[in-house]
Amino acid sequence: MRLCDRARRTRAPAGHAISASYLPLASEGERDPSHYVPELSRRARGFATWAMIRHLGPSGVEALVDGACDAATGMALVLAGEPGIAIGNDVLLNQVIVRFGADLPPEQADELTKRTIGAFQREGALFAGAATWRGRQVMRLSVANYQTNAAEAAKAVDAILRAYRAERRDAV
């Protein structure tokens, strides 16, 4: 049997596996692409990246990154001011780790975090996913859209707080 035939019939080495709590798992019997290539997809991103850099220019790219970072920092500051919400990271770039029910026992906070994320995802105002961080459920918020300015960030925070307050009220 040739090596490539054998590889098709067996699971690829785990050395290629890429995993994170926020990445979807392949279903039973489904081929997981990350087990076969050292990246998450084979989509050509280089051209789109080049085109955006060319279109924006250096100052435009700088403004894009600064805007995302500023929006993430502003969102974290507002969320941290809400009783029971904790920010789990120093917001240095565009990522915010949020824990809902930080004043509750860990298991209850995990449940409240999952329910809160589900509630604002169902509302459809924004998407932020769940992740496991240091063994606990958190929301992983990534500001990565050129349209996310201070006003859009405020709308997102309002949606998050609305969902949190409703889920918190139901939990108590």
C-alpha cells in the first residue's frame, strides 16, 4: 500500500492539529482539515491583505489598527464598571476576555457566562464567542472590523449589558 493511500485511511499525525476552545470541533467521522495542513484553511488571504494595504496605505492601516484597539479598550472599561463583570486580560490590542458573574461561585459564573453569550448572539447585534480561559468559561471579544468605531462599540456594549442583566436577573 502506498504511503498516500495509507494516510487517507488513517488519522493524520497530531503534529498538525490546531485547537482552541473557541474553534469548532469536527463532528464524529468528519475530516478535520487542521490535521492535514499547518493552518486553519487553504484560502488565499494574501491578495485580499495586499489589496487592503494598498488601498488604505500605511496611515490608513495604522488608523484601522488604532481604531480597533481603542474600541476594545473602551468596551473593556465600560464592561468592567458593571457589577459582576470582570475583564480577564490587559487590553493591549483588540482582544477582550470577559467573565460574567465574577462575584458568583465559579460553576454559576460559567453558566451565566454561557447563557449571556447565547442571549446576545440570539439578538444578533454582534458576535463574540465563548472560550475556555484558565479553566473557566469566558467571552472572547475581538474587535476586527473597520466599521467598529466608538458609536458601534457603544452599541455592542449595550447589547452585551442588556443580555447580561437579563440573564443575571433570571439566575438570581
